[in-house]
Amino acid sequence: MRQRESATTSAPPVTSAKDFAAAATASENDASDVPMVAHRSPPQPDSACLYGLIGDVALAGSDNSETNPYAIAANFMAYLSCAIGRSAYLPIGNTGHHARLFCLHIGRSGRGRKGDALSLVMRLDQALRELNADVAPQIHRGGLSTREGLVALIHDGYKQGAQEIPPINDKRLWVVESEFANVLHQSRRGGNTLSAALRDCWDGVSLKPATKTNRLFASYPHLCLSGAISPTELMGLMTAREMTNGFANRFMMIWAERSQILPFPKATSQAKVDSLARKVLEILEFVRADEYHVRDELRLELTAQAQWRYAHLYRGELNDEGGIDLVSGLLERRAPMLLRLAMLFALSDVQLRIDVVHIDAAMAWMQYVAASVRYVFVSAAEEEKIALSRKLSNQLFDFLQTRGAATRSQINTECFAGRASKTQIDAAIEHLLTATPPKICLQLLNRPQETPGTPTRVYRLV
């Protein structure tokens, strides 16, 4: 522990998550603008997250133990999504999505029970291998260091001197990073491209050599990842670049700590583990997981009701701005992540039809992730400011829907009745102007030639 702390403090200074959040939310707000709040509750996930087999595994592992059921569920989903492979796919536009997940379990040291959250999944894997070893994925727990080291785990074959090294045909790889801080440490080393390789793996892009001298490559990777980290390490090691270049938002970040205090927790019975393993085997046989070469042959589709439900969420909560750039960036991939989760829930029901219940279960996880991101990366006081800004921007949007257009003066007097500060009005206007797509636009109206002064600023709905 001392060595880790020493390495962290002696490393070159970088922009931390905390610094990035402070810069993103910096404003001219008076202390009286927002009541200062020092306390808040940790994220409370909806029980809808524990759907079907995923819920059965989570409850089996947390019963009579301190392990958080949602942490067990997240790790099991990462494992199952890996074992399923690339045969099942969901076409959205020109992209075929596979059920491939990256999970990051955040919790304080000693309280997160991060290691315990993996134990039952490992027992399930062992029981599954006894039933049919071919359907179980490759597991790597040794830590990742470089792109080349990652490719070596699922390479397409290469020549070492005169010797031909045969390819690894099964590209399913579940990476378990119990010390995810290691990955963040590696990404801070000059020239290390591990984070870029992991981004490609989440996308399912073939990993090609980074240099001409290294001809090691891996096609059609199906890598899923379960990571665990403390909030202190995450805030101290993740740079602003990693939070904005698409690395961080590929992870389902959840805050989960022990659910109860039990001096003598009990292990899940072997009979229960074997029963759950048989259900997992049924799913994997359904998707032909043992046929490694099969890709994109089992097409999933959303029912009409599920399409309507997803469209409603996509136009609303899934694309709702997080209030500050940091949160928005970390939640940017909620929509594709939800689809992958919905695929997983449907396949766990041994069907290729995604129903509303699968969309709703996946959405419950997205709400849990959003709450966890805000809890870890945004302070209570900052979150209160964000909530007020969002409330005022919604009030302004409703006002412009009724009025059509308004000047800054009219917004101040008619919309807010003079009760909002200049900074708060600016923040509300900025939120609507920079929404994706923009909800309002700014027009400059020139004054008559005989009237001196700058053009009048008019805000209207797009």
C-alpha cells in the first residue's frame, strides 16, 4: 500500500477528475445562489436491475453474505456477455451490436467487497466447465500492461523464428482487473496504447500492430472486462484526456459497497451453483457459444412495443445532458450500452426477441450508472448547482414554448420575475444553446439606423 501511495504522489502532475470537474463547473455564482449541501445518500439502484437469471445469481451470492448483489450482477453480466460471443447481434443502422460489456465496480477499500463480488462468478465458471468446457470463455486475471500483451492473449498466429505459433481461435476473453488502478497507471506511461486497445475491443474492432516490427494482431476480438477500484484511486489516476476520449464512458461504472454486516458469512451451496450453471449452459448452447467461428448469425430484434419504449428513452433520458461536460462525457454511451444490456437480458431468457421488460431492466442499470457517476465525480454542492441550473433551463424552455421568442430583459422579468441572478440566467441559456441538438438559437436584431447601440439579442426555439 505504501508503495502504491508513493508511486502516486511522485508521478508527474496530471489533470485529475476532481480538477476537471471543478474547471467544468467553474462559474461566477454567488454563495447565495445555491444552498450549500454537505450530505447526500449513495446511489440506490432499482430492484428492476436484478432481472431473470442475472438477479438469481446476484441474490444467490448476496444471501447470507456481505457482498452487494448489484456488484455480483454486474460482474456476472460481464462474464456472460463474454461467454455469449459474437454469434448473436442486434443491427442498429449500419452497426451490428454484440452483448459486450465493460464493468467498473467502485467502492471504498474494505467496504466495497470487490473481491467477494467475483467469487460466485468464478465458482459458476468452474461448474460450467465441468458441464461443457467448450462454452466457457478464456479468463485472464494477471493484469494488463500493453496493447501487445493484450493482443498476445487472442492473437491470430505468428512466426517466432522458424516456428509457427498457431492462432488462438476462441477470441472470447474475460479480463478481470481486481486492481483497475494498474490499467490507469499503464495508460499514463509515455507511448502506452493500452487504453486505445481497450476502446477498440469494446467496439469489436480488430487489433492491428502498432509498429511495423511487431506483426502480432487479433481479428474479431470479443473482450469483456470486470474492473474494481476505490474512488480515491479513480479520482487520482484517471486523467481528463481519458474522460473525454471515449475510454471512461465505455465502462458501466457502479458504486457498490457491502449490503450488510455479517461476522460469519455463508457460502452459496454447491447445489445452487450447479443449478445456476446449468441455466447458463442452456443460454450458451442456444447461442452456439462453442462454435468460435460463428459471427453475426443470430439476429435479435426489438418488438414494436420495445421499439417505442427505446425511442421514448432515446429522445429523453438517454440523451439528457448531465449538467456539466464531465458528467455528459462519462454518460455519452448510455444508449448503445442499454441496447447491449437489453440483448443480454433477452438472451438470458433464451430468446432473440427483445421485449419492453428487457429495455426497462437495462434502463434501470443506466439510471444506476448515471447516479454512480454523479456520486463519484461531482460533489454534493456542485450537484445542487446543477439541479438548480437544469430546473431554470426547463423553466426557460417552457416559457419560450409559450412566448416563441424573448429578449434577455424579457427572460429576466417575465420568465424568472427578477428572482434569478445574471449567472443563473446565463447558465440556463447556455444549457439550451449547447444541447445536442440545440433547443434554442440566438438571433441578433440590428437597431434602426437612427438608434445607437448594439444589436438586440433575441432567444427563440429552434
